Amino acid sequence: MDYSLVYESQGSTIVADIKNLDLDQTLDCGQSFRWRRLEDASWEGVAFGRYCRLSLEHGGLVFHGTPLQEFEAVWRDYFDLTRDYCAVKKLLGSDETMAKAIAFAPGLRVLRQEPWEALCTFILSQNNNIPRIKGLVERLCETFGAEVPAPPGHLPLRSFPSAKTLADLEVEDLAPVRAGFRAKYILDAARRVASGQLLLEPLYTMELEEARIALRTIHGVGPKVAECALLYGFGRVECMPVDVWIRRALDYLYPEGMPGAFAPVAGLAQQYLFHYVRHAPDALPETVAKK
DNA sequence: ACCCAGGCGACGA
DNA sequence: TCGTCGCATGGG
């Protein structure tokens, strides 16, 4: 539990004693592609069809215009605030390399996103770079999402389009998204999910290897995307996606593999490491980083 | 212009 | 089963 005191004040929810959360580190680290940083350093976005604007103000986390009831129904779990990151850091920090990665971004958390959104966005992520993934996701939502009302002074945003919505489209309909060869993958995923041929709900608790196999029945979902969907969409923190960055990091920093004790939270270790090797100048030697 | 990106499927050995 | 290649697109 990374907070103990939460209350509602003037229509906003305030988490007074939040620990282990930095919004910049968490909302712009390549796990979610829909959050935007505003001029005043607050962040706004949409998840589970709800608008959210939040900021960190002298140690307290403020959900602007969000009733306590909605915080408890949606955002507490979305930000995984009931997880004890102090315990996670204690475990991972016993390793010197991981201690450096954690020190570089101590407020990084792995979000618990909507399953369909996580699956879909990481299908779009393949052989792609993060700035461009954001563009694809933005155009997908702008074109096919439903309008989500925003408070006065803020432009309405759009929800992530449902599988049902996308299932009725053809590849040509997705042209404005400019997803390239990934468009057909999105449609296959949408059709399998919308038809009930692939049930997402059981993937929260299904035996892991079985869940991986189920996800990989989608055309365009391989080992890496399945791992991302399980980690980011289903809270399966033992899942560890290995992309080109993590591959480099493991090869150089953990040639013998990561410590076995990390396994239960390998996905969280992966997120610290991913952020570290992409942004810390001294994490990898120049020759390794550029390769 | 050029390289490569949070990979995957198809294909051939 | 394993290595190689093409894929759409555009950010840096």
C-alpha cells in the first residue's frame, strides 16, 4: 500500500501521502500512449472511458474534479496504488545494477490499463518507435473513439475504440490511422475479441503459459506483444517483455540472466531497466547503446 | 537521404 | 527448429 490517507475536497480526490509515484516517469515511459502533459505540469488522459487530470502538489496526488467514489472505482487500481513499491524496491535494489535503475526513476510505476487497449496498442508498437506509436494511437482514438466529456476549459478527449467498434471495419477504413501492415493485425484482434472467440476476462487469472498461447492465436501477436498485454493490461507483473532495448540491457548488464529472486516482479524490473537504458546516458557504453 | 523502431509471419534449410 | 527477410511508415 503506497498511501494511507485519501479524501475528497471540493469535488477533487486527494491522496495526501502518496509514495513512489512520479507522473513524468510513469506516464511517459512507453507503457501507455495516451497521456498528455499540460503547461502546469499536470497530466490529462482517458482510461476506462473516463477523463482524468491529475497533478502532484507538495507530496500529495490530486485528481482534479474526481469524486472519491470514482477514484476508488477506477484510478486507485489503474495506478496500482495498493501495491507496496517499497517492498518491490527492497527486493530489486539488492542488486547493484537494478539499484541504479531504480535510483534513476524512483517514481516509476507500472499501470494496470484496460486489457483491450493494452493489447491493441502493443500490436501497434511492433517494429515502431514510441513517438510514432503515440501518433497512431491518437489517430485511432480520434477517428473511432467516443467523445468523453471534459471539465470546462479542457477539450473533450476520445475513448479508446472498443473491439466491437473496430471489428466491423475493413483495412481501408483504418487508412487514416496510417498503421501500415499492423492494420490487419488490429482487425484480427478486434474480431476475435468482439466475437467472444478470445475471452479477455479469464486472462487475469488463467495459468500464464495458457494465457500466452491464447493471446498468440491472434495474427500479429507474438511472444513480445503477448507479454506486454499480460503485463500492462492484466496486471501480470511476472511477465517480462523483451524488446531490442531490454535485449541489449540483458546482454550487457546481465549476461548470466537477472537474479531468479526477481521473477515474481520481473515485469516491474523490466520497466525500471527499460527506462534506465533509454534515458540514462551512462547506463550502457556508447558502442552497445548505438548498436 | 538514411537508418531504424517496445516484432511478427512466411519461407527455406 | 532455427536463421533470414519483407513489411508500411515516418521520427530523428
